[in-house]
Amino acid sequence: KFGPETQHGVMIRQSVPTTTRAVHPPAAPVVIEAQALGGGKVHIDFQPPASGWIQVWHQGPGEAAFTLAVDKLATNFWEQGGFAPGAHSFKFIGVNSGGPGDASAPLTLQVT
């Protein structure tokens, strides 16, 4: 590698055209289907963003705010068990090198 202050580094940086392309955060994931499967388990299918990954946010019964449940989900579904009975809300956020995008609309499942 040639440092930016070396003779070769300066020559390369002046000779090679460069461009910068802004990377925009992805659109919100779209929930396709959501099910409370019984036994404290949920399954949610969604259309993920074209690039990057998904954050899963959860708000359990009696909780005042959403908390991050999964940081880097790279599939088009999420299945998780161990939830206490009651109303559980979820939202999904697409993330790429441009940062986090908008959250999906909150989804509430009645877990049994």
C-alpha cells in the first residue's frame, strides 16, 4: 500500500478517478405473515430489504418500550420461543452500510 503522503500515493490518487456513491438506508421490511404458534413461540415471515440485515425489536406485556431482540438477522423469517403468555409487539428495521432504515409497522401477537 502507498500512503496518501508518499510520491506513489499522491500519483495514484491524482491519476485514478474516484467516485463516491451515497448509500441510503433500506426501506422498512414488510411483514407477510405472523403467527403465535402456542407454547410461547412466534413465527414471522417478512420481505427483507434488498441488502443488509434485519433488526428485530420486541415489546413484551407491560413493557414501556421496544428493546432490541436480534441485531443481525439475515433471513426472511424469524422464529423464537420462550415468550410469556400475553400480547407481544414486534417491529423490524432494515440496516445496511447507510445505517438503519425505517421500522416496519408494529405487529402484535397474542402469545399463549
